[in-house]
Amino acid sequence: MPTSLPTPTPPAPDVERRSAVRSLLRLWPYVRPVRARLFSAAFVAVVASCLSLVIPLVLKWMVDGPVADRDPGGVWLGALVVLLLGIAEAVLFGFRRWLVARPLAGVEAAMRADLYGHLQRLPVAFHDRWASGQLLSRGTTDLMLLRMFLAFPLTFLLVNGTTILVGFVILLAQEWTLGLLLLGPVVPLVIACALFETKYSLVARRAQDQVGDLTTVVEESVLGIRIVKGFGRHRSQSEAFRGLAGRLRGTELEKARLLGGIWALITVVPELAIGAALVLGTVQVADGDLSAGTLVAFLSTALALRWPIDSIGFLLAMSQEAATAADRYFEVLDAEPEADDGDRAGAFPGTGPGEGGTHREGLRFEGVTFRYPDAPPGSAPVLGPVDLHVRTGETMALVGGTGSGKTTLTALVPRLYDPTSGRITLDGRDITALPRERLRELVSVAFEEPTLFSATVGENVLMGAGQDADEEALRRSLDIAQAGFVDTLPKGADTQVGEQGLSLSGGQRQRLALARAVVGEPRFLVLDDPLSALDVHTEALVEAALRQVLARTTALVVAHRPSTVMLADRVALLSGGRIAAVGTHQELLRTNAEYAWLMSGADRRPKDAGAETDAGAETVAETETERTAR
């Protein structure tokens, strides 16, 4: 478990050069299907907002008419009109909310579905680079910000802009000198808003990236809670969490300071202008140059424009956060998915286990080299060149020391990664000529670290089978994996295994992963040390059942123990990323010192192959004799 602060991933783009408008325009394909309701909602909101500007005109009529004439009936009539205008405004705003609620929930759902689907198509190398919390925050927090933007700021930037424009036309029409006085602060406010946008966008991006980092720490701590508790690391994890939370708090406070500053400026400057207009207007009324009703209407209109003007900073802040969220969302969607360069119309000889064909050549690696995509330029490849042939129907054990590249080599077969050079063929056909979906139907895998999902036992196992898999296939695969413990679970194969399968033991998870690998009776089987978590008795039972499966398939099995090696027809020794030797188990014991050392479990690697081979072979022979006796 990590105890230090993780490095934010991925690096943020150059926000200063980013156009918020251009970022938000990328949402248009999602908004287009609901554009009619959004435009209708915006029109309704504009009408509702403009109704508030009619009220000052009614007040002018009341002051200069019924009030001046001391007509109570006229006053009550004016009050009734004002009340009706207020009710109409409230109803229209409520109607606007109803118009946008359902379609925007659909937009958010569509974007989340696209994000999830795209994540499934992205290569493993992408997921190696990205922290899960960063991806999770993009599918939750960022999409929530985008939905809020579409529901509120997007509409009210238009509504308030229109309201301010109409309001100033009314102000200038009532008294142009006072209107010009109120227009005076416009230029400095526009400059202040431009500076605010630039600074706020940088801080907003940093805050949202830090949310992703914090989500990663929480997720890892929850999934690794047994390690945290087992090693008493709760204090260090808490310190890591507090450190990230403190950084996020500081960033949020910086956002609050920026927002508070622009809000104060947008509030104070217009208030000063309104105060100046009040003084000047009062003087004009006293001089007889302006009617009292006109001054009341003017000031009422100016006050009605306070909220549209005051909200500019708030709306700009939300828009910048939405633009940052859009950038973060499309960073993932812009990542190149796995290129499916296979020919779906092309035939593949022999489409099922045991079927005949004229090109049954098995699995072949031809000059394969591999370097991880994020490796430094010019660095040595992890693998290669690798030349290896697993004949049809043969089981090949892959043996090598830690870090020799065994797991990496097996990951190339189902194209979790693509070779840097060379090619891999299945029955004579390059795997890049196959659609990935078809390739992964032909090749079944079981990894060293078994992963189970929050689903039933049966659903987890049947993930390795086709759509037509039945209960019989499920029971057969469980029997092969010696997973009889499933029958003792509360609901049998319908029992939920929980997140990551943590309710099961390591050996039980490994057996279910093995059952998942064999349930579809694949033509090619890739197993990465599939029996490492089993006790010797269960291992022997699984090996006996697994021999029947291996007899009907072409298999590449990563092995660390002699017992697993004995399942294979031949053994390939991988050393330093290359195939150092190929032969039967006994042949390699006699002729290869490194292999004998790996199988013996001795503490020191032999320095002289000739001097140590016999001793290593004797140790392995003794180990196998003892195991047989047990």
C-alpha cells in the first residue's frame, strides 16, 4: 500500500492556451438530441427574467399616477399587476426547470456510458499509466459538473446577458444621463472577469486532478484494507490521506479567494454606480427635471439587474469548472482504443476444439521483441528476440527467474499488449489479422493474480464462455478446477462473491479463475502459474483433472514448481527476455544449470553450468520423489 502522496496523473494540458468555449462546444453531440427542450427552456427563462423588468414600469405608472393622484383603487390595481407578474415569473422558472431535468439526466447517462465503453476498448498500456481514481472522478464528479453547467450556467449566461442588455435599454430610455453613469463600470468589470477566468481555470484544473488523486488513495485503502490492518499501516495511510486532503483544501481555498474577490468587485462597483445615480437622480427630481415615478422606475430597474450582474462571477466560475471537466472527460475519450486491424470476413482454420484443418500449426512466436510503451527511448527491450513454437495439442511450460518476462510474454498472446517487432501466429495466421473479439474467443487466459467481480460465482466463471454456455459447462469447469467448495456456499453458484472476491480465500479465487479459463473449451490456453495458491493435495487433484483439458488444447503454462512443469510436454526456459533452452523436463535438468537451479530451489545461482547441473538434478529428483511419496 502506498504511504506517500501519489503523483497526479495524467499531466494537465496547458490551460492558459485552452479556450473554455472550444472545450464546452465539444459537448454539442451529446446536447444535440435534446436541443429543442434546452432552447425552449432558455426562451422561457428569458421571458421570465424580462417580466421582472416590467415591474419597475408598473411602479412608475403607480407613483406618477394613482399615488400622485391619491387614488387607492389604482394603487391596488398596480399591486395586483405586480403580484401577477411575480407569480408568472415563478411559474415560468419552475417550468424551465422541468424542461431541462429529464433530458440532462439522459445526457449525463449517455456520456457516462460512452466513457465506460471507451475504457473497455482502451489498451492495457493506457490503464497501466492512469490511476483508477482519476478515471473514477471523471465518470462521477466531472460529469456532475457538466450536467450542472448545462442545467444552470449555460442557460443563465444567456438569460442574464439578455436581461442586462434589455435592462440597460430601458434605463437609457428612462433617463440617458443616469444610464450612462451606470454603464461606466462595464469596461473595468470586463477586464477583471477576463483576468479571473485565466487564473480560475488553472486552479480549477488543479483541484479536479487532486480530487482524482484523493479518490485513488481512498479506493486503494478500501481494497487493501486487510494489508493496512495486517501491517498496522492505518496511521501512514491516514497521513497520506490528510496530506492530499490538505492540498485539496488549500486549492479549494484559493478558488474561494478568487471567487470572493471577483464577487466583491462585481458587487461593489455597480453598487457605487447605483448610489451615484441615486444622488444625481434625487437632485434632478428636486430641480424638476425628472419625475419621482421615473426615478423610482430607474432605481427599481437597476436593482432588478443586481442579480444578473452579481451572478456573473459565479456563472463564470462554474463555466470554467465545466470546461475543465470537459477537458478531463475528453482526455480519456481522445485516447486511441485498441486498433482492431483484423479481417472479420477472413476464415480461421478449424473454429473449435478438435476440429480438423490443413494449417494446424499451433502457437508460434517469430522474432518477437517487446518494449513497454512508456519505456525511455533507446532502452533495452523487456523481451526478445523470442522464437518459440508450441505445437498443436502440446502443453509448453514457460520457466524463468523473477523478472525474466514470463508474464509479459503470455500477455502478448491475447494482445493485451502488441509486440514491438516480430509476430505471433495461431495455426499459421498472424494474430493481428484476427479481430480482437475473435482472438479472445480462441485464446483463454488465467492470470497469476485472480480477479473476481462483484457478481455471483456462476457469472464470474461463465465470463470465460460464449453466450450459449449452460449449467452443464459451469459444473464441468468447476469440477476440473476442483471448486467443490462452491456447493457449500449459502446459495451455491448463485452466491455473490463480493468486491474483488475478498470473501473467498486465495486458493478459492484461483480455482474459480481456472474454471473461468477452461469453461469455454478454448483452442489455445494461456495459464500464468495457475496453481500457486493451492495446497499440495488440492494441487494434485487439479493437476489430474487439468491433464484432460490440456490434452484437447494447445497450452502455454507459466510454471514455478516442478509439479506444474510435469503437466507439460516440453519446457521453455526464459532468461533475460530470451528463450535460453527448450526441451523436456528431464533433458533440461541434465543439460541446463540455470533450469536445474530454478527447479531445485537452491539459494545460490550456479556459476558453472557443468559443475552444478548434476547436483541440481539430484535435488529436483529428490523433491519429486518426496512429493510422490506424500
